[in-house]
Amino acid sequence: MFLSEALSINSKGHLEIGGCDAVELAREFGTPLYVMDEGLIRRNCSSFRDSLMKHYGGNGLILYASKAFCAMAMCRIIESEGLGLDVASGGELYTAIKSGFSMERVYFHGNNKTEGEIELAVENNVGRIIIDNREELFKVHRLASGLGRKVRVTFRIKPGIDAHTHDAVKTGMSNSKFGLTLENGEALEVISQAKAMENIIIKGIHCHIGSQLFHIAPYKAAAQTMVDFLDRIRKTLGVELEEINLGGGFGVRYTARHSSIDIDSFIGEICRTVKEECEKRGIKPPALLLEPGRSIVAPAGITLYTVGTVKGGNGFNRYIIVDGGMADNPRYVLYQAPYEALLAHHPQAPAVSEATIAGKSCESGDILIRNIAMPEVKPGDILAVLATGAYNYSMSSNYNRLPRPAVLLVRNGRARVIVKREDYEDIVRNDIIPDDL
């Protein structure tokens, strides 16, 4: 019945995660509450790392896409598992720096990096800056020159591949806001310009075709396109690039209707495609990089809520209203992301009717799950929403001036706070009342 191996039922009949009773966690730490299973996070990391070693001889690196869930404790886990880190903002980069992460294994993404962000990256000697556009290349070169540094870069390419996923998470099409266009010659021209810059060291090319993908075909097409471009760079510019980054986007099972993907099989197919395409062109296979994020943390997390009221029924919508909502998980509001939920004290309770799980924000659209079959629910019950480890804490906000929830890391029956719960003082901390008011 459960969506991930992180969950089980204990002797009390309660939902358990990482050996911890979910009901007791809610009582001790309060709700809303994000709970992450450290053991499953580590197993998922090792699945990607070991598959790359098995199918590609370890010639590459798995980069955790930290936008899925970024905290200093998470950076420590990722580094201890031998992975690199994909950061997409100055804030994510700063988190990595403060955690003590090895900067040579940090890859800095973003389609509109500010000068301050680039300076932070250059000053801390990040492993790669991924160049998104022509203006950014010149900006990076100017700032690197001013700081007397040489910067290693890769270039984000739009391979023109339709990943057949939700429009909001397609990123590889030629009309995407991300990267350099391949088909009109822009990408080759910009890389040619970079070749002449003395403070730029070109290391490779990168693409990302989309998220929540369950089929291998788009990845294989991206691999073929990127290897072909690698060969064109070699022949046209006389530059042999060292690495190719095919991004992430591996699908995650959010509901029972979703299938699961076999990570080892996926990685194996990608590796075989890259090697075969290189062999066809007589070029040495480059180092291969992949960027899983959601697939590492989503199944490892749940969010616990306390039910405040239940209303409706008798021909009207039945609402189960909880003490969180769109402020701690805006994904349904943004793109109708599906989830499953259950009662933490009785996870196997039979469903009696459909309901909509709604939040406490002052918005009619503050919905977490619509039309889900649920058992009898009463005020005070603890509700668990499953597979919330990715893009929940990361996308949370203070809408309606709601404090963000705490994040717990659980393993072997032990719970540790890795992000403190905000309080009202945190909400007003940066407010200023001018003297003339």
C-alpha cells in the first residue's frame, strides 16, 4: 500500500518512518512537520553512484540537484556518499559553502546568475559554472579576469527534445528559457567565443530535458544529440571536451497510479547509448554526469499535519482542513501535482468517501489533494502526505505570514532537527518601521 520503503506500520498500528512513530513525532515536534528518512536518502544516493560505476567504469560523477531539498545537513549527507552537488542559486551555493562541501565537486547552474552570485562562485573556486547564455559568458569572463582567476565552465544546450511531461517541467525544447539553442548555431558560436577567452576553461556541455520522466527514450535521444554536438565541436573548433552532463528528471512514484523506474536499468541504457554513439564517431567517451534530485529525496519524505476541521458531505464537497497547505507545499496549486495521504494513527483504515484535503491559507485554491478516497477523519487526527521529500520545503513560503515548518531527519528510531521551525519573530525579523511613521 505504501509508495516507498521508508514507511511501515509499527506494533501500535501507527505509521512509521525511519523507525520512528509518526504520531509521536507530531506530538513531540508539532505540525506541520517535514520528516525525511536518512537511510533511504543514502540508499538512493548509492543506487545512482553504484550504477554509474557499474555501467560506465566510474568515469563521471553523480550530482545531487539540491533545488529538490537544500539544507546544510543534506549537503553533508551528499558529500559523505561521494556525490557532487548541483546548485542553482547563490543561496544554494552559500549553503554548500557553509556546510563545508568540497567546492571542486560543486556545479553552479542558473539562467540569470547575478554578478554577486558569480563572484561568490569564482572566489570559492566552484568546480564548474554552467554557462546559460552569451551575456553570461562575457560576464563570467569579465569577473574572473578582475579576480585574477581562471574559471572552468560547461555550456547548457537546448537539445530540442520533447520529453513528453508537464509543460511546467519541460526544459529541453528549443523554445525553453534555459540554455543555448543548438539548431540555429547559437551554441557553437558562443563556445567558439569562449575558446578565445584566456580566463575561461571549457570542460564540457550540459542539457536537461525535463522532470518526472518515466521512459528512457528521451534520455537516449538527448545522449545521441549531445554526443553528436561534442563531435561537431571537436571537428569545427578543434576542442575535445572532457565531459557531458545529461541532467536528471528521473520519475518518482507519487501515487499508486505511477509506475516505478529501475534506476540501474535507466543508468545502464544511458551509459550504453553514450558509449555506442562515441564509438560510431571514433571519439573517446567523455566523463558522464547526471543530476538526480527529486528521485533521491522525494520518496524519503512525508509531511505531517493536524486536522483542524472536517466540513461538507451530504451532497456537498467534503473538506478535510489541515494546519498547513500551499505555504508548505504549493505544488498542487502550481501544476496539480498528485499526492496520496493517510491517517498516521490508522494508515490502513478503509476509505468511506472522497474528500478534498485543503489548507488554512486565505485562498480558495489552497488545496493539497483533491478528490482522494479517505476514511473517517476527525479534528485532531494526524494526517500524513506521502512522497513530499522534494520541492516542498524548497518551495515553501511565508504566505499569510505563516512560519515555515521544521525538518526532521530520522534513522533507526532516532529523530534530529535539521531545520528549525520558524516562529513569529522570524516572520518580522527583517521588517523595518521608518522613523517618520
